[in-house]
Amino acid sequence: MLAAILQALFKFVLRLGVIFGLTFMVACTIFVIYCIIRGDIKINIIRNEIEKENK
């Protein structure tokens, strides 16, 4: 009886954790994309001297 209750509880906690994890991941991805579009995050590519000489 106790093992069945623990198994059901474990499944519930695992599913809840997966749902919260996926939701958090999607929310963070949307937030980063939003910040990049607004210009709050800028991505600079640093080139080395050899690449600059070739251009």
C-alpha cells in the first residue's frame, strides 16, 4: 500500500517538475528573443587579425 502511494506521488512530482521545467525553458527563450529584438542584448562577433587582413 505504501509503495503504491509513493509510486503515484513520485509520478505526480515528476510530471509536475517536467511541466514547470518546460514552461520555464520556453519563457526564458521568449524573453531572450524579446530582449534581442528590443536591442537590450547585442551580439558582437570578434574577428582575429588574419580574418581582417583577408577582407
